[in-house]
Amino acid sequence: MAQTNHRPPVLSDVAREAGVSVPTVSRVLTGSTPVSEAKRQAVAEAIERLGYRPNAAARALVSGRRSMIAVLAGRTSDPGSAGTIQGIVDVAREVDFNVVITVVEDDDPGHVKAAVDLALSQPVAGAIVLEFDRPGMAALKALPATLPVTVAGATPTSPRDVPVSSLDARQAAKEATRYLLGLGHRTVHHIGRPPSSGPAGRSAGWREALIEAGLTPYGVLREQDDPAAGFEAAGLLLRDHPDMTALFCANDNLAFGAMRRILEAGLRIPQDISVMGFEGSAPSAFWNPPLTTTSLNFEHIGRGAARLLFELLERGQCPMTMTGAPELIIRASTAPPSPG
């Protein structure tokens, strides 16, 4: 009675089917040592019958060409990371490269090393790091200096001297804050996340705009960036700053939660408090009221990082930066403050 075997065939299965040794199959695949025509034909027919497919390492060994790149990311499910990865995959497909994605759970050195070791266990030609958070930053530092690497990041700079594709989130946040001040708000409060490194990013841009206007920044930082965190942070701001008229959130999810909390407090948007998000997520256009936000084309970031890497692999050099311009999208959640 036939048995169903869902295990994919391996080298030893091919050897058994062809009636030769495993080293003989390996020599046929790699071409490293001459093999008689009869044995080569037997191995080829066994491969065809079994449907054996050499793994990526074997294909790279046979062709002498590594056709895989690694992507290391702290998160893959949020819209920014998902869009960036999609952009990378689109460009890789154009040049017939495969993409292997490795998630870095957190910035614990042990977890980072395990993730980097896993990524580099594949025959990768180079790597792209999503430098959107601390795990991504840690992974970048852990990669060997001999590996071709580019970064998809939120800012045009990186702690390691590697090419970066980015949208200047700091400058975009600065301009968004200036927009709210230009509407006549006396100040702009903020809900954000702790920066992954250094004086960069959205919260830094908000802070710079207020300091340049001679104002004292007041904001709340949260480790999470989901609506629940925005809801909680907005409650703290309403308690401590009841005169708040403008709120800038570091992403749209935080803004959605903040808007819910503001409405539950019996306040109106934008008549009592203007709310601005960041990232330009699809739901932002369908909220009530539609959310003013800044559009970040994350697929553009991913495509840029991939193009930089493939240029680096082909020519041995590439530009150090590729920067795009975010777009301010003005909708009904922001307005001048009400008189009085």
C-alpha cells in the first residue's frame, strides 16, 4: 500500500533513487569533479522523478552567483515596515533576486546575534536593515563590515557609515508643527515614541519647531504606537493641559486613539482641539473627521534601499543617501483655534 510522504526529497533520496552515493550526487550538482555520463544521467533522471530542487545554498554553489538578499527588521506587521518590505521585494523581483526576511525580536544582544546568524546562514549577497526602531539599529551594528549593506530608515543618517534610503521624518514633523502654529494655535502638544537613537525623528522635529518659535514643548512619549497608547496619552494631556488646542501625534494610530479620547471628553475636533497624525495611513481619510496627516511613501523608501544595494553589488559603490519628500495632507481634523 502506497504511503504519502510530505517530506520534500533530499540529497540522500536522490542518491538512493539513482543508485549512486551522496558524494556522487553532490559532484553532479556542483560540477566540481568529473562524473561519468552514465552516472550523471542517472542522477538527472532521479532528480526529475523525485521533483528534487536544490536549496538556495546549492544553487549558489552551482552558479557561483548569490541571488538572495537579507532583510532584517524589528517589526514587519505595521504599515511602515510592510510597505518598505514590499518596495524592496518589488525591486528584487525586477533583477531576479530572492528576499529572505528575518525579524529581530528586540535589541537584546543575544536575540540580535541569533537573528543576524540566521540571516547570514543563507547565501546572501547583501542585506537591507529597516532602521525604524531599536532592534533594527542593533542589527545594523551587528552585521559584519565586509557584507554589503544599505539602510531603509526614517532619517537620512545612520550610526554606521552605510548608504541610507529615507524620507526626512524630522523635517516633515517640523513643518507639520509649523503648520499648526501658523493656524494661530499658541502651542502644539505631542504624543510620540522614544527616539530609536540620537536627536532625529518626528518628536525631534516637533520639538525643534516649538523651540525655534520660543515655546516650551509639552508632550507624552509611549513605548507602543497603537490607538490604545494614543487614547491613554491623550487622557494625560487633557488632565494636565486643559487649555490644549492642537495635538500632533507621531503616527496615525496614536492620533486615532487620541481623537476617541478627546471626543469622549465632550470636546469637538477641530473646533476645540485640532489633531494631526503622521504616516498617511489609508484609514486616515475615512475617520470622522478625516485626519490631517503627513504622507510617508514607505514603498519608496524600500525601493530606494534596494536600488542602492544592487548598485553597490554591481559597481562596488553607490550614493550614500536617497531622500524623498513627505507630503502634508490637510483634512478636516485641523483648523484655527476657536475665538475666546
